[in-house]
Amino acid sequence: MNLKHLRCFWAVARFGGMARAAEKLALSPQTLSGQIAELQLALGVELLRQVGRRLELTDAGRVAYSYADEIFGLVDELGAQVRAMPSGRSRLFRVGMTDAVPRSLAYRLLAPLLEEENIRLTASHERLDVLLADLALHRLELVIADRPLPPGIAVKAFNHVLGDTPMALFGKPAMARKLRPGFPASLQGAPMVVPGRDSVAHEQLRAWLEQQRITVRIVGEFDDGGLMKTFGASGVGLFPAPLTMREEIEKRYGVELVGVMDGVTERYYAISTERRATDPQVVKILASADRLLANPSALSARRRS
């Protein structure tokens, strides 16, 4: 059995079709189809069956997929363990983050990795589904997100809770001082810029406003949290942000706290292919999160988040 052929079959089963798998593996659909045909020939069984316009796993295909998932999970674990061993060369540690993760928080979580001489860090921002696909294909060691692994998704990965932080609203000083005394009722009709609709923060903010029976005037939605804060800092409207980052936000953007949204918290997750965090770098990130998010003052110490 050729493991390259097995990976092709695994990718088709994982991503639900020939075209998507071919794109992820940077192969042509014809090459992918040919390699799966060779795997089926080697095994002597049919693994995939055409049903209308869709490919479906046969009974043998489901068994093969289960084993393939275990095999490539072990391959990923082997790679992580070997890369973690001292070798005189820098280990590449690749992290993907959703746009909802504040840049300052991400920096604080990842900065301890750079204290190690043999680590070279790369970080990227993308949608969660794209990041999880890259994690499954071993293009990332870790994903940091504002939501856990979605239920039912065909990616064998595990959630590690980094911690929670209360959410608050900020605005330009004149606006904040006007709205602060009667908060939250004073928000009625106030202009606001909010996170994009794909973020948990957007959902929670909407739910909180409905619970308070408050209608605001949303003037902008931004997937990029930094851009949202920049617009808010210009005076176009209030914006939500983690309370634990208050000191840095007020200093960097020239804004003030309007009020804390009781019951609204932002939870952050690290998603890895390991059930238990055994990778030394992942362990270090989890320890950093425990220190920062469990102790809000640590995020604002020395005017940092």
C-alpha cells in the first residue's frame, strides 16, 4: 500500500469531494482519481462509489478512512515530537488565528515561544474552517480561535480552553462621559461599530442588546478587530473589546470605558490534533493563557495587554 495514495483517499473522504481535496493537496482531480484507483486496486476493494453527482464511502471505505485517520494522526504526532527535539536547527511552529482573536492578546500568548532560540514562529489569520483544514493537513501546529471546534466537522482535533474575559464597550472620551452615567439604558440610539457576523462576539453583543431592550445604530461591521477599533477611535461609534485589555485600549486608541456588559464574556480556545497537550510549545501557550486570562491585571501590567 502506498501512503501517498492513502492520503489522497483520506483527503477526498475528509473534504467531501474530489475537487476540494485536489485543491487542498495541490493536485489535479485526474491525478487524485488515478491515485485512489491504484489504492483500490492494491486493496482489492472499492472504497468510493459515485452516487448521482456525489462520491460516497462504501463500507470498506469507511473502515479504511477510520484507519487512515489514525495513521495520519500518528504521523502528525511523530512529526511534532521529532521537531521538538534539539537538533541545532530552528523548529518551525505554525499558528493560525481567527480574526476575532485580539492581536495584543495573541502577541502575549505567543511571545514566550520566541524566548527559545530554536523556535521560528509563523502566524496567520483566516476563517476557522480554513484554519481547521490546514490543521488537518498538518500545515499548522495550532489554531487559536474565539469558538471551539464545531460539532460534526470532519477534522480530528481537540479543544483546549485558554480562558475567558468580560466584554466592555469603549468610545471617545466625550461620548463615553455622556453615556456612562445611565449605562446601559443610555445606549439607546447610540452609534456603534461591531465585530463581523461570523464572530461569537457579534452574536453575544446582539443577544445582550436584545436582552436589555436597547436598539443601537450600527454604522459598521468589521471582521478585523483592529480595524473596528480604529473606526471606533475616530469617533464614529462605540465598540466592544475585552475588559482585560482596558488599559492598553484606552491608551492606544484614545478612548474611555463606557461600561461592562454583564454576562457577556469572550472565551478563547487552542485547537490542536492532540487530545492531551504534550507538545512543549502548546504547553507553554496554555500556561501563558492561564497566567494572562486568569489574572486580568497581568494583561494591563506595565501598560500592556
